[in-house]
Amino acid sequence: MPCTGYRRADSSWHYLGKGPVISESSAPRTVRELGEFALIERINARRVQAPAVLLGPGDDAALVAAPDGRFVVTTDMLVEGRHFRRDWSSPREIGRKAIAQNAADVVAMGAAPTAFVVALGCPAETPVEVVDELADGMWAEAARAGGSIAGGDLVRSPELVVSVTAFGDLRGKAPVTRAGARVGDTVAVAGRLGWSAAGLAALTASADAEEFAEALAAHRVPQPPYEAVLGSSWRAGHSLTDVSDGLLADLGHIAEASGVGIDLDAAALRDPALDALARRLDADAAQWILAGGEDHAFAGTWPSGAELPEGWRAIGRVTAGSGVTVDGARHEGGNGWESFRGADSASGPDPR
Amino acid sequence: MPCTGYRRADSSWHYLGKGPVISESSAPRTVRELGEFALIERINARRVQAPAVLLGPGDDAALVAAPDGRFVVTTDMLVEGRHFRRDWSSPREIGRKAIAQNAADVVAMGAAPTAFVVALGCPAETPVEVVDELADGMWAEAARAGGSIAGGDLVRSPELVVSVTAFGDLRGKAPVTRAGARVGDTVAVAGRLGWSAAGLAALTASADAEEFAEALAAHRVPQPPYEAVLGSSWRAGHSLTDVSDGLLADLGHIAEASGVGIDLDAAALRDPALDALARRLDADAAQWILAGGEDHAFAGTWPSGAELPEGWRAIGRVTAGSGVTVDGARHEGGNGWESFRGADSASGPDPR
């Protein structure tokens, strides 16, 4: 479709914000043709930095505000074929997901995201539009989380690699770690569980896209409920984490760090809409909820009887034991994501 | 050599600091066998964090001090086959280089490195010792720069990918950017130029390792002269950068950002020891000095007549023109590194 092709090249050059409109044949189409420095300039053009970014891209380093004299920092790397597939997710979705999962880690400390830096590796033959759309997705999610992209690096690599580092501001408060849970605490979550896993199962099974639209969207772009921690009703409890590896695995980290056990209430975790989807795939919704990661819900513990902040629901209780149980019993089946499971030659994200 | 093998497995388990000594056959030899969480625990065991790291690895995010309410941040990704070769550099050297090039960017803003985070991608079949040695190299260079590794991520990828983000403290001073050079300024450098390029040329030509030992070492582990900026004699001039892409390219960034030209004095840049090495390879030492990057020397400009800080030497002058010249003329030949040059299938670092 030459018309579509032309429009893309045309709008790309307008996006660059300089030079005349260039005909399709001469517009750079790949990262190699445009070159590193021009591409960096292009993806940073017309961006408005968040207030915390005192000095943005264009020098040896950026400068970011840390109002209370400390900053929260986390980093996550996404590798094509392992953490995403180009035939399953658009560049924009991959960009949003990369930022969302890092922002969720910042928020899971009780901090407000301020800025991100991104190291991006891609083959030289990558179409420039792919990098544009990745950047657009990153900027959109960074804005949703309250920050912006303060800088980055762009290098050549055999497959797409997106490495994000995220920063946050505790606003003078203590970080809420995984180590503070106490026996008797109420365990609560904010956000959805199991929907990303349902979407991954639907992709793996080539299930009906319309029927699974919500699950597919949840897998492609997790929507961490940032406001459940950053909103005005927030009051920190004893511990906090985000659900990235799977509920059992992530609560297991709280249990281990705090030296306690956790018992979950299966009834409180049930999701009738997921049950319906699971029946269509002959799958187990409980497994998606308990062991599916990547929804980036938040999980934490509060003193028994404390009123939970808005958006949080109780799902269990901290016990004097160790490990995580469901209705008093160990869960049968996997607990969640582990990076080095499966074969190196796996052609797509590990379906666990 | 079973004896060596046994000793390695044995010391590894002692290093883990728990459990009995396990016989060679059952000690995990690969990242897959050890698993993500155990490997993270292993590479973080017995490490002493720098004072700025308020909360280190083990939670959703780390917490780092930013005493003056701001922090400098930079990120750089190194990809196997592109930025290093496993048959040319040891894991320890790769780790040191990854930290050094990021620390140099922090110092090039006039800031003291405080902490680093590292996202590491590697194949599941990577020997555990490779990751151990990478981590040891990173920790060694982080300490040399004045910081420590506050956290990271460990994922599976088809080749080794090391993505470092570095932080620094300006100690209440203004950042020294690329944009402040003024006409008449003296251009000066601290550190060596062209030695990393000489080492790369020696590796490419399979030159005599003894004769080129110093150049090979410079290529494998750049030694940015951090103290030239962080030492007591330091007084900031008008602009500052590090030489990562090549002297002409990096001074070109200063010239462009400052809206000035720069003229270099060829005689001041000569290095007789490099001339001797270049003759052995039928190469041009001037090209190594002017276009070879990766030495991570520092370059900056000071008001004419100002006394230079210790470790700095004058190499040219800021002019009213644009671009960078040598003895008044444009340099013939390449200016330095560009990420997307050459073929995607290149099996080693681009010899430029």
C-alpha cells in the first residue's frame, strides 16, 4: 500500500519537525539509514519533561530532582522472544509494558514515579517507525505514572532489548518494604490478578480475539493501579510489593523477608469472569490468579482491623508459619515466573 | 582438570555461605541449574554497599541518597559481539568496562559516583562462574569510582547483555555540561587517548600480546581518570565531557551544544609510544587518538589563561567557527563510533 507507506514517511518527517517533506524513496526507513544520533534526536523531539527532570537528554548524563534527599530506583530488562513477541504485541504496547512494570516497582515502595531512563538495543534494520512507536508507548505510560523519560542509550543488538530504570520520590515517608509484615495482619491486593496470564494463554492457544479482548489487552499492556498507592486515601500498612512473578511467589517474598507465613482465602480471590474464560480454554482460573504474574497488581499487609485504603480488598491473613498457603493448604502447581526455566531456544514468552 | 573443577565448585558453595560442601557432580554449573533467585542471592552475598545506598538489593526497589536534593543519572548498554567479545575479554574485564564507561559519564557532569544498578541478560547455559566474575569486576570498578551496585535485574537472553545505570552526587555544585564552552577557551584533556583503539587494532590483527600488552589492557578495561575531576585540585571550567565516541566526535558535541568551533593542536596530541605501536601495525596513531573512543578520558574547556586542574593538559582552543579542526583543517577519516554502522552480522566489535 504505497499510500500508507507514503503517509508514514511523510508524518515521520513532520514529527522530526525540520526540513522539507521528503518523498517516500529518500526518507530513512531503518535505524541504520537514520543513524544513532539523528534517531535519538528524533525520539526526543517535542517531548515535555516532567517537573522532576532538571536536565534531560543531550549531555553525558541527566539530572533529576530528589526532593527529600533520597530516591527510589529499580531496573528491569525486557528481551524480544522472552518477555514479548513482536507478532503478539505492537511496539507501542511493548513500550508501555516496559515502563509500567518498572513504575509498579517504584510504587510498590510507596514512592511516586518521577523519571525513567531507557537503554534500547535493536537490529540496524529495524524500521524507524518501530522505535518511534516504542518511544511513544513509553512516554504515554511514563506520563500515566507521573514521570517522563529523562535520557537513555541506543545500541545495536541482534534482537530488541529494552532496559528501563525507574526513579521515585518517597515524599519524606519511609519506604514500605517486603520485610514488615506481622502475624495477624490482613493481606490485601489492589488491581486485577490472573488477567495477563489469561491473555498469554489465549495467545498461546490462538483463542478468539474478541472473546478474550480484555485478557489480551491486560497481557499486552498491564495497568498497575498506581492511584491505589499514590491516591489521597493511601495509608501505608506494614509491607507492600507488586505482583510481577505471581501472587504466591510475590507474597512468598513478603513471607520470607518478614519471617512469617501467609494464608490466602480462595473465595476472596475468585473472579467469575476469569472462570468463564478458563472454561473456554479448559484451563484453571485459580492457577492464573495464584501463579500468573505481570498484572502488576499491588499486594500488602495492614494491621488487623485497620481500614484499607480505597481500591484495596482483603484476600488473606499473615500467620505465624512460613510460606504461602491457600485455605490452609500448599497450592499444587507452579508458583510463578522464574527467568531461566525452559529451553534457550524458546520462540516466545514462557507460558509457564 | 578435575582438581580445578572441584575447587571451583567447592569455593562456589562456600561463597554461597550456606549448606554443606557439595561434590563436583551436584554443584550447579549453569545459570539454569542455579536459578534466578539463588543466583541473585549469590552475587549479592558478602557485598558491602557504599554509604549512599540506604537500601540495597532484595526488595521491589533500592533507595539511594541524594544529599543535595538532585542526582545525576546515565545509562549504557553493552551487547556481546557488538561492544565486547568473550574471546577477547574476560567476564571480569567486561564487568569493569561496563561500570567504568557509566561512571565516566557521571564524572563528566562534575558529579561523584554514588551507586549503580545493573540489568543483566544471559543464556540459561551460561556457567555460574561467568556471572560471578562479571559481578566481581563490576563491584571492583564501582568501588574504584566511589560507589556500589545497589540492585539489578537478571533475565534470559540469547547473548550476554549488560545494561548499567549510574548515579552521581553534584555536592551542591552546578552540573558541568557540554553547552558552556566560550570562544577563546583553552581545550584540555585528562587521561589517555587512542590506547583503547590501539588495543582493538592489535586484537583485530592478532598482534603480539606482549608488545601490545598496555594497549590491550586499555581496551579491555578503560581507566577513566576519575580523580582528575573528583580530586582536590578540581575547578570546573566552562564545559566538560568524556571521550567515549572519539575525541573529534565528543568535542564536536561540545562545539555543537555551545555554538562554537574547536581547533586542536596536533603536536599537543602526539603520543610517541602510540606512534611506535602504530608503525608495527602499519596504522595511523593520529587516527586512534582523534577518532578512537572508549578510553574514557575527560575533555573540557577553561577560560583562557586559567590554571588547569592537576592531571589536565591543553590540546587546543575554542574558536568562533563550528565543528572541530586539527591545526586549522578538517580531519580526513572517520570521526568516531556510531552505533548502527557496519553489518548486523558483524561477529565482533566494529573496528571502525
